[in-house]
Amino acid sequence: MKSTRRRFLQTAAAGIGLTALSPTLSAASEAKSFGPDEVGMLYDSTLCVGCKACVYACRSENFDADSSSELDEKALAEQRWHDAYELDYRTKNIIKLYQNPDDVNDFAFIKRQCNHCQSPGCVSACPVKAMTKNPVTGTVQYDKNICIGCRYCQMACPFKIPTFEWHMTFPKISKCELCRQTPKGTPACCRVCPAKAVIYDKRSILLAEAKRRLAENPDRYINKIYGEYDYGGTNVLYLSRVDFEKLGLPNLPNYSYAGVSENIQHTLYKTFNHVPIAPVALYAALAAVAFVQHKRRGKKDAGNEAKKDGGEK
Amino acid sequence: MSSEHTYVKAPGKLITPTTVILALIVATGFSIIGYRLVFGLGVISNLSDGYPWGVWLAYDVAAGSAFACGGYSVAILCYIFNGWKYHPMIRSALVTSFFGYALAGLSVMVDIGRYWNAYGFMMPSRWQTNSVLFEVAVCIMGYTVVLLIEFMPSALETLRELKPNSFIKKLADFTAPKLDKVLMFFVVLGMTLPTMHQSSLGTLFVITGQQLHPLWQTNLLPLLFVSNAILLGFAVTLFESGLSAAGFKRPFEAEAFGVAKVVPIVGFFWLAVRFGDLIYRGHILTAFTPSFHMVIFWIETLLITAPIFIFLGKLNPRKLFYTALLLTLGGGMYRIDVYLVGFNPGDNWYAYFPSIPEALITFGFIALEVLAYIVLARLLRLLPAVHTAHN
């Protein structure tokens, strides 16, 4: 009996171990490709003058009176917007400054908003399909009417983009959705940028444009288009003179952690005709053993029960 | 069934200084929940966009549901491995499991921002089966129901002792034998479901990627979490045996010594996976590179390793109780380290530490769990009848 138990544990461990380790390897190769009509933005940090027109345009475009706090309304009435330091429930887009502490002339701006990943962590994480990736435009969209407010999307985003209305009685998630409610189609930030530092188009066109700029001015940029492959590719692309990590864009692998996580789930919960195989097999195995043990006990019981009688109440 | 002779009620009155104090802590916690429902999460908690998951999920759900794995661990031991030998321990284990899970579910409802949309889990059109959280949520809801069914025999048994002609007694008399026939199907479900969601509680953090410190981030999180849950299930069961022996002034349950001997088997398995994985991923040196996380890692590892070795040796009730307590702390710490301590969203956010109201809500839940256990143990026959404390 003891040796069978050990063997069972060994086999189980080996099985689970192997299935859990394999996803890393296959995740990279399974990177999905971008559709022909997927849209995105190209932000060129070297062109940005840091005027923040995009931040204000974004706020006006996406201003939601329902979720503003008293402070926001006061600021709005006085034509004086609260200046945010991070993305928050009312700031879906922000310009940040990188400053080299040792050299005043070494600085760069960075625009932060949702990158609309090819394999988004938030979409994979959301338990109820409140976060979805538009199959045509590739925009990652949020539906507050389905959202349960679990905030797993915030945990799952490697760029820390989704924000939450912490001050609200009935809060919701907030993130850039490429101004999908806009009739004009072009997101507010791209409409107002005076330096054309951020432009909106199909991703394929933007990628070609980014490559052209890199080829024409190799000295102006570091030789990388952030978002081309990072995290499995994102619909928003970045060019910069400064290291992307200094600008707050994390150094990520060329595959999405969402893919790794889904691979584990799909391996453990592989289905056959909508029936998850492993859990059903586990149930059957446990039921079989438990049944045998139950039978065996029935035989023993006849003798033992008589002894136990007379115990305290 | 001869359960009258296998299980007994705990002695003592319902209203005692202990239960009154517990009730006050519960009341405090629930008042703050009321406040949270009106004024929002931000007012009472230290949660932020950087640390959107705090102590309610780390302690109440991740650690709490594993502390509630007594019913799971003892069931595996009892129904699978040793032919019902430890069956007398199962009832009290099931009760704590039920409260652990029910309260984990309740604290999730306090935690989620748009709780009125939670009915979406009942609508197949909204199921997002790629989501690890979906699996965890559905599985935990299912398991709570299974625990309730598994617990029914003890409740029915007491109801059947009511006045002969009462309606409830008749209903209980009618239900009990039918339940007895199908109970085994639920018992097996009660072993399958925790295997699923306890592993998924670990998988939840795979998607956080680089935000979780490399000492904890691994694709083996599901395996580590499920074996850690089994380990904790045993530890908590042993801890509770000691506690109810002292609290209800009963002799020590002899079965506990047998259960203690199983702990090292699971424990060494867990340690092997933990360190094997660190070596495989090339992060074993990270465990020896001085840092805050290194210290945390070794405290956690020692709190788990030491009890395993103590359990190998000779035990007495006192030693068993304290060792089980250490193991509970260590196992729970591992889970909290994954959910909070090892989690770092970047330099832009202040490190998270629970606010006082947040902690008070958690204390309220813990107090409710203990209170409900005391009350039920005195009303129903849950505890094993003690034969002799000598093994």
C-alpha cells in the first residue's frame, strides 16, 4: 500500500510538473498575428514637446460627470484641471518626463496609455468578458455593465494601465479605449498633438512609418520599436532616443504572460466535447478508490461497531 | 449509522465572555463593511491602482481558503489512503472548511467593486473560460455548496432529536436516509473541486509576470499551491484538535497523532518542488543574495521545514499543537508572500500595508468563523468521541 501511494504521488508530480513547465516554450511560438484592419498609435518621444495638449483633450473627450469627485467638478468649473502624476480614473492618457539626475540636458517625454496588446493580460484575466479585444480594430474595450470590479485586469496588466474609481460608491474600471465613442474615429490625443508626436492609423502603416524613421535617422533613436514584439506585440508603438525602461516601459519578453497562463489552464482543463478531461478523470479515480475503501470498511465494521457502542454521548 | 457514538457535542454554554467578545469584533467588522458599501473602497482601504489586491484576497481568500482545507486533506486521507481510520475527525474539519470558504466568498463580495454584477457568473454567455479567476470563482462557489451538503448529516442528526411530531423532525427523518445514499458522490466532489481551485489560486499569479518576485514567480505555482493547501489542511486540523481540547476542556484526540505522521510526506514533496523549481529556473542563488525578499523567503522556508522535521520525531499533545501552529503560519506565509510581499508593481507606488479598517474587516471575518464554530460545536455533534489520548 505504501509503495503504491509513493508511486502515485511520483507519477502525479511528474505529470503536473511537465504540463506546467511546457507552456513557456510553446507560448512564444504561438504569438497571434495582427489583423489587416487593426488600428493603433505611434508615439515618437523625440518629437514630443511635453505640452500635454493630449492629456487635456483626452480628459475633455472622455469626461464622465458620473464618476467625477467634488474636487474634479470644482476644478472643472474654474477651468483648472487637477494635474495627475499617474494614470487614474479620470486620466486615461498622461505625459511623463524622464530627467537624468546628473545631466539637465538629458531628458525625454513619454506618453502612457493602454497599449492595446495583441494578447492582452486584462482580457485573459477578466472572468466575465467585461474586457474584450475588438476582433477588427484590435482595440481593447471595457464594458462596465458586465464588470464585477474584481480588479484582476489591473493585476494582470504588465504596463499597469487600467485604473479604478477608488472614491466611488459604484466604481468602475477606466482605461484608454482609443476614443471608440468618437464619431471622428481619430482619438482626441492624436487630433490635438501640435508636433505630430503621436499619430493614429492602421498598425501596419504605423509600423512601416516607424521603420522608415529608424532607417532615415538611425542616430536620433535607439534601434528598437517598442511594441513591435514586446509582450507579443502591441497596437501602440513607441520610438525613443532614451532607453525605454528609463521611460517606464518595462523590459518584457516577446510573449504575453497571458499566453503562459492560458496554456497552463488549457493544459489542465483540456476539454473533449466541452467536458474538461483532467477534472473528470480525477473525479472518476477518486470515486473508484473511495468506493473500494468504503466496501472494505463495511466488512470490518461489523466487528468494530459493537466495540464502539457504549461510548459517551 | 452509529454516529451518536462516534461524535459528541462540545460541553459548555453558548453565551460566555469569549463568545461575547467575538461577537463584538464581528459587529465592528460588519459596521465597517456597511461604511465601505456607502463610501467606496478607497475611503477605508490602502488599496491603490498599483496594489489593487490587498489583505482581503491575500489573507481571507488565498490563505483563508487553504486554512479551510482541513475538510479536503482529512477527506483525502480518510477516504483514499487509510480506509476511514480518521473518520471521527472529519466533521469538525468540514465545519471549519465550510465557514472558511463561505467567509472567503463573503470577503470577495466585500472586495469586488461592482458586486451587483456578480450574477454574471451564472450566465454562460459571460463565462470567460480563459480566465483563471473564472475557474477559481466557479469552483469555490461549487465547493461551498458541496461542503454544506457534506455537513448536512450532522445538522439533520440533531434535528431528528426534536419533538416527535414536529414538521422539521419529519422532514429531517425523510431526508437523512436519502442523503446518506448520495453523500459519497458529494464527498468525492469535495476532493476534486479543491484540487482544482487551490491549484488555480496559484495560477492566478502567473499572469502578473515580472511584477511577482522571481523567488515566487513560477509556472509551478499551481502545483505548489495545491500541495501547500493539503499541507495546511493537515496543519490546521491538528491545530484545531489541540485548540478544541483546551477550549472545550476535552482530552486530546488520539487520531491527531496518526495524522501528524502524514504531514512530513506532503511536506517533503512540497519542499522538493519548491527548491527543485528554484534550481531549474536558475534562481537558487537569488535565495542567497541578501535582500528583503531573501529574508522573507528564509523565514517562510524555515517555518515550513522545521515543523516537518519535528513531526518526524516523538510527539506529545502540547508539542503537536505548537508545531501545527508553526506550520500553519509558514504555509499561510507562503501564500501571502505570493499575493502581497513578493508582488511589486513598480517604483511608482507606495508599498501596500493594510489600513486599520481593512484589518478590522478581516478580524471580523476571523471572529465570525471562530464564533460560528464554537456555537455549532455546542449545538451539534461535531467532535470525535474521545476514547483515550494514548496512541
